[in-house]
Amino acid sequence: MNGALKAAWGLTAFVVLAGLVLWLVTGEAVFAVFIVLGLLTGVGAWLTGRTAPKGDRTP
């Protein structure tokens, strides 16, 4: 796992946790957007951070 991928996972965790905590503390459902955006960041990190299978790599 490279540094950029680690940063993306860290950002994902931070945004999701911040959204969850703020939603619970304030009761404002608008913070659900933080959770959705954090999950989308995680999906993007997972899709772009994968390496190609061994047979598909070019020498």
C-alpha cells in the first residue's frame, strides 16, 4: 500500500467518523452527507489503488 492510498483511507475514516459524531451530537441529518462522501472516497481509493493481476502487467 503506497502513501497516497494510506492517505485516502485515513481521509475516509476521518470524514466518516466526523460525520457520524457531528450527526449524533447535533441531531442534524445534513451530516449524513459526510458519511456518504467518505464512503465514496473509500470506494474510489479501493478502485484506483488496486494493482493489476500478475499476468496483465507489462514488463
